[in-house]
Amino acid sequence: MDDIFNNIYKGKTVLITGDTGFKGSWLAIWLLNLGAKVIGYSLAPRTEKDNYVICNLENKITHIQGDIRDYQTLLKTFSKYQPEIVFHLAAQSIVLDSYKDPLYTYSTNIMGTVNLFEAVRHTSSVEAVVNITSDKCYENREWSYAYREIDPMGGKDPYSASKGASEIITSSYLHSFFSQKNAANIASVRAGNVIGGGDWSPHRIFSDCMRALLNDNPIIIRNPDAVRPWQYVLEPLSGYLLLGSLLYTNGKKFSGAWNFGPLSQNMISVKQLVEETIKQWGAGKYIVEQATDNKIEAHFLHLDISKAINKLKWSPVLNFTQTVALSIEEYKINHLSSEKVFNQRIEYINKYTELKQNVEKE
């Protein structure tokens, strides 16, 4: 399988914060497949079913258990392993949890970003950094057009506000410390609602669907008409990896903010997602429960990806039906041995890479 990232990652030391999380663990698997030496820094995984655990990543990468708020431990990790490329995913990533513990959310997502860039600033080996934030970093005005990288940051809930702040911090560090010729090249990225195997996070509709269907329970949905940009996990990860490779090889011209959203036809309501999931699963039902907690959640959110398409030559390749189908397949193999699950993940990555190559040739 040809490397769509020009063999940049082969033999490189790559540090991932948040490697035990959903996207972080998938990123670690892909980097292993590319021949990178992967260093992970994160809290322990949430459950024994998480992707990190069922793929036995603790025995495949170098993992340091640590809190992103612990600057000294983070700095020691950078100093010891001297990473060349860094992907920052460590975060409190659940909107509803941010209402329960806003202090933890803000300290993790804001000061965690500061700690990350301070560690980078004091580690001369680092050439490229990608800070993964969220599509919810934008000041959501519930309008119909897609948000562009130049639109203002905002956030009515603690999670969204913390991600907007992380973006502002990234921009500040870029202009204050990383604009010089010999400094690391840094960028931030925003993706949509990412789904795929191994995610058991609470209050995420697709993992809620899988929990319910696997236990023959009805799926409970709160906001059936809310429209989200659904993405299969490898879609945005391909953008992160492409951007990281370009930051490493081409310097400052790729610094700044980037959107990696789905195709426009993947803008689907929660109700449509649940109905498609039940259809492809072959059984199940759902119940709509009226939200009673008055928590603010965006109704409509869409990303403009024209910058990534035009300047990075990146584009998503999967439609909505494929996105759901691949994700369901990955949950159905959870009962296999860790080696079989890991090998299946590699197979999905290789198939996705081949598909992306074929699309780009057309």
C-alpha cells in the first residue's frame, strides 16, 4: 500500500496527547501502520471496551499516563522522547459533561493547550504540531451557511467556549512564538461529528446507538431534528496526517486553522442517523425523550472545507451510508481477540487509503 503522506512519518517520533481516546487511538494505529515511533500521553482509558484497550495499544506504543494539566510531567515526556511531530487531542470532549464540571473542562481544554505549546516551545526537536479542537469552536449563529476558518470563535456552553479559547490560544502562540523561521510549525484543525469503532463515550449519539442495539434496548434520542456533520473517523484523521506532513516539510505556509468536515450530503439530522443505523443493523427502535435540563446544544452546524480542498488537495471520500456501514462493522468485531481487532483496524485503514487514492486519480 502506497503511503499517501509521502513517507513523512516512517521512522519519525510522533507524540499524541489523548492517545487513549477514540480519535487518538485510531491515529496511533494509523501512525504505527506508517512506520512511526508513537509516544502517547494521556489519562487511562474510560472502559475496557475502548478502542485503545481492545487493540492492545499499550503493548504497541510507548504510553505515559499523565494529565495534560500537569505541565511538569508533560515537559519531562517531551524532554525524554524528543518528538518531531505532535498531535494534541487530550481534552474533555463531551458537551453535556462540560455543564456538570465546567472547571475541569476549562482547565483541561484551555490550560492543557497552553501546557502543550509551552512544552513544544522548550523542545527543539519538534518540527510540526497539530492542535485538534472542534467544529463547536465557532460562534454558532444557527445560520444556513457553512463556517469558514475566518469566522469568529465563540461558544454558549462550557465545552464550545473552551474549544474556541483553545483556537485563540493557538493563534496567539503562532504569532508570538512560532512565526520565526526556525520555530515549530503549528496549526489547528476542526472536524465534524466523528463516528467509528471503539468509541464508548457517553452522550454521543452513535455510541449510544451501539450500546442500545447490542443490549436490545431502545435508542433514546433528545434532539431528533438537530443536524450534524457526520464523519467516519478516518476521514478527518487523513486530513490531520496530511497537514502534519506538510507542516513538517513545507513550513509556515500551512500554519493556521483548517476545517476537515464531511461531504455536504452527510449533513443529516440525529433522527435520520438513528434510522439509518437501525436499518443497517437490521433491528432496533428509538424513543424521543423531551430534554428537560435546558442545556444549550446547537441545532445546525456545518463546516466549509473549501480551504482544505483547494490548498491541501484534501477531500472526504465517503457518503453517509458508507460512513454508517463502516462504523457498524467495527462495533460488530469487538468480541474478537485484540490482535484480530487491531489487524482489522489496519485492514480498514489500508482499504480507506486505497479508496482515497482511487478517488484522487479520477
